[in-house]
Amino acid sequence: MPSVSSTGIRRADFEVFPSGIAIPTNKVRLERGFQDVGFVFYRNRRTAEAGCNYVDPQNGTSYRIMAGSAQHRPRLITHSPRPGNPPRLPDGTAIPGNVLGQHAVRDLTHFYLEPS
């Protein structure tokens, strides 16, 4: 879900999904929230970019928060609880079956964050 990043435009503090789940757009606030509710976490080992994975103990969905780099902005990336299952939207719900293509799925699973 792309966001506007202009010096004159401020992004909302939260984005609310059709499921009713609100996700903070601030990286620090989102990580603190995951930690406060007791999500298990471990450092990102999937790429060289710094980040941390948080696992929802209720459904196993994995949320990877990436710090950002010269090539990428800070972002939340959601992963299905089990390998081989379809990817998830940032609120943990399934991506609609009519969404096709790697770039379309990436646009839906990458939720851009403000650094602080």
C-alpha cells in the first residue's frame, strides 16, 4: 500500500483496514506495540537489511519490520503462518484470489512506515 511521502504532506498516524484493524504508520510505535502484547521476535536473517520478525502467537502470522536502506523505505511485510499458504495483507487477512502477479502481491503485502 503505497503512501505519500512529501515534505508538505503528513501521513495519518494509523491506517484502518476493512477488517477494522488499525496499523500505526510509525515504525517505532508499531514495534513497541508488538513487543507490549508479547509477540515473539527475532532478528531478520532473510536479507542483509536490518529488521526484526514478530510472530502473532494466536495465528502464527509473521510480521517483518524492515529498517529501510538506500534502496527501500522502512516497511512492514506480512507472511503467511505456514509455508506454501498465500501471503497476507498487513492486517493478517488473506489477499483476494483475483490478485495476480508478484508486483501486485508485493504492493499489498508491503506497508510503508515512517521511520520515527
